[in-house]
Amino acid sequence: MDGFAADTPPFFPVTAGLPPRPLHVDLPPTGFEEPLEGLQQETLDLVRRFARDVLRPEGAALDRLTPEEMIAKGSAYWSVIQRHKALGLGALAEADLSPAAMVDLQSMISEELGWGDSGLAIALGGGGLPTTMAMRWGRQDLLEAFPDTLLGSWGITEPVAGSDMLDWERAAAYPQGDYSRPSMMATLKGDKVVLNGQKSAWVSNGVTADFCSLFTTFDRGQGREGINIYVSLNQPGVTRGKPLDKMGQRAVPQGEIFFDNVEVPVRFIAAGPDQYADAVHDILCEANAGMGTLFVGVARAAYEHALAYAHERKQGGVPIIHHQNVRYRLFHMMRRTEAARALARRVARFNALSGMRALHASIASKVTCTQTAFDVASDALQMFGGNGMTKAYPLEKLLRDARASLIEDGCNELLSIKGGSLLVDTARL
Ligand SMILES: Cc1cc2nc3c(=O)[nH]c(=O)nc-3n(C[C@H](O)[C@H](O)[C@H](O)COP(=O)(O)OP(=O)(O)OC[C@H]3O[C@@H](n4cnc5c(N)ncnc54)[C@H](O)[C@@H]3O)c2cc1C
């Protein structure tokens, strides 16, 4: 009886009244999520069907096309955009859900779309980003001039200034360095803003969008300034480059936008020079948090493929899931995906509900979730062995898609320096 008190029996009837101990728990796609409310579950089911039946097969097919074929009239890229609109998710804004339940639902929708196909999810999310920002900033006039029936884009990076345009306040700048002359410039002429120059080849939907929320340097002779202005891309002076032929997320078309004396009414300015830094901060807050939730979906997709394959593929006469090391690796893929999801949801809630929009929170979500997506996709590919390398299986595409996310919306290292700069409290120095 060593180890037990004299009056303690060696066995305890603790299992009385408990359900049988499960040997296997089939988690729902939402992971360790408590049961959802009616509208949340219904909406998620709708989006999940769209992700499974539309985004996944169409994303895989678009991945094989040339960039020119991808954006040609009649391509599935266009029908996916229409079918997404037909889901009517915009009406959710009026739904009778608590603010927290609404934010959670938006996070789950983003994850589902990323699970379906991250390239198409970026095309849809990036396409709607200018509308989201105009709504947040209370710019009804911009919403009317650029209704959500049009396809949007966010143009900030330039050929000579990628990271630099995202680091407007120079939080990550080398002290002896100077940001080079921008690739495009806005000037004022009466009640018009005149645009000259170009944006980078990386603008998502850059070659297809109807309009752009343009973040550009602004010259009124008062040093380095910027403005955010909404610009129709179907007007004289605007031309597009060749669609980019790239490694991952091939279902989101990208390419340069050129501006040659393009005149835009000043009323389309969303943020003037005095609010420009705030606008960059705010859109990065939104975009980075969105990247977080979306790439949880990519991590989950990779994990699910690996889990299924481990039950099917036999080596040593048994499904490989019988090998301890395979179980160990699957467990860590599940754990990392779940941890990334928890952070992404928490950040989305914090930014929406705390009255504070913390860019370092959004960056933490983006950096963690994209790195998790890449790591889990890489581990999943390894679990597929040689099959992981072939286009007959989904892993090589998932890995390519996840790789792009470490650069997209700001390289993770630059973002991390920016995030760190927000921890500095000069009052304590
Ligand atoms: C899939 C995808 C989608 C995108 N969508 C859009 C979009 O919709 N709109 C848009 O405008 N742009 C978009 N981009 C562009 C993207 O934001 C840039 O590619 C990114 O910010 C990096 O810029 P860059 O490519 O010019 O690299 P550079 O800025 O040239 O960076 C090169 C390297 O130097 C490092 N570096 C640069 N500066 C610093 C610094 N100060 N401190 C430490 N390291 C530094 C970077 O981390 C990187 O490793 C997209 C990119 C991708 C891949």
C-alpha cells in the first residue's frame, strides 16, 4: 500500500456515470470549437460547400493554366467571383448575431475559403478589401461610386518600393538608408488628383480589377507624403501589364498597373496626407488579420490530406498511421494548426471588439498562421513521400500556395520588425 494513505482504497470508482472513454474523437473541421449557433452553422455549411465544390476543384484547374488563359473571358476565375457574390454573404452585416459571434463567423468563413483554395480566396478577399475599408471609414460616397458589384484591388507596393511602401513610418528602416524615389506620384491640379507611374506586378487582381484602392506618394512640395485614393481602372491613361507567371497562388491574377496622367476627382481621396500613415496602419491591420484566418485553412487542408493518406498508404504491411513517428508528426500538425487558429480568432476579436486596433496583433496572427501553413504543408508533403512531389496529389500545390504567403502582404521578417517597433515605449527609455 506504499503511496496510498492507510484509509484510501487502491481503486476509485471515478468512471461511474461517465460516457465510455473514446478511443478516437472525430473533430469537426472547426477543431476544438464549441457548438455553433444556428445561423453560424448554416452559414458555415453554405461556405464549406462552396469551398469544397467550387473553390477546390476550380483552384486546382486554374493552377494548371497559363496566366493569360486564367484571366481570359469564360475562365472559371470569373465564374467563381460571380458564384461567391451569389452566396449573399454581404447580407450577414444585418444578421442578428452578437458582435463576438459575428467576428468568429467571419474568421471561420475566411478559413473555409482558404481551405478551398488560397489563391481564389485572396482574389475574393483582396477584391472586397477596398469596400471593407470604405465601410469602416464611413465613406458612403465611395461605396456608391465603387459598389461591390465591381471587382476591387489594393495597390500599394511598387517596383522600387515593396517593403518600403508597407513601412511608411520607417519602423524597420536602416538608419543610414533613405527610401528611394517612388515608382509613382500623385499631384494636385485644381479639383483633380493626377496620377503618374506604376504599381508593382504583385497587385492581386491588378490585371482584372475594375478599381483600385491606391496608396501612393503625393507631391505638394512638402516632403514625403502619401494619399489613399479610390481609382477606376477602366479610364483613359490606365494600362495593365502582362499577368504574372508565378510559383504559388496561381489562381489570383497579378500584374502591374500603369498610370499616365490619370485624373481622379479629389472627392475620391479616402485618406489625405495627414491621415495617410493611419490608413496604411488600418489596412495592414485588416489585411494581416485576414491572412491569419485564411492561412489557418491552408494548414488545415494540408493536415487533413496527411491524416487521410496515413490511413490509406501501407508500408511494412500496415497503414502508415500505425508507425509511431507518423502519429507523432500528425499530432504536431494538428496541434500547430489549432494553436494558429486560436491566435487568429483571438486577434480578430481583439481588433473588432476592444476599441483598439493593434497592428502588432494582426502581424502576430499573419506571421504565425502563414508560417504554420507552410510548415504543416511541408510536413504533409513529407508524409506523402514521393507522391507528395507529383501533381497527381494536392500537396505540392498547397506548399507552393503557402510559400507565397510568407511574402504576401509584407514579408514576415519586415512585419516582425514593425511589430516589434510597436512594443517600444519611449516613455520608459
Ligand atoms: C501572393 C502575393 C500577393 C500580393 N498582393 C499584393 C497586393 O494585393 N497589393 C500590393 O500592393 N502588393 C501585393 N504583394 C506584394 C507584397 O506586399 C511584396 O512582395 C512584399 O511586401 C515584399 O516586397 P518586395 O517583393 O518588393 O520585396 P523587397 O521589399 O525588395 O524585399 C526583399 C527582401 O528584403 C527584406 N527587407 C526589405 N526591407 C527590409 C527591412 N527594412 N528590414 C528587414 N528586411 C527587409 C525582405 O524581407 C525581403 O526578404 C503581393 C505579393 C505576393 C507574393
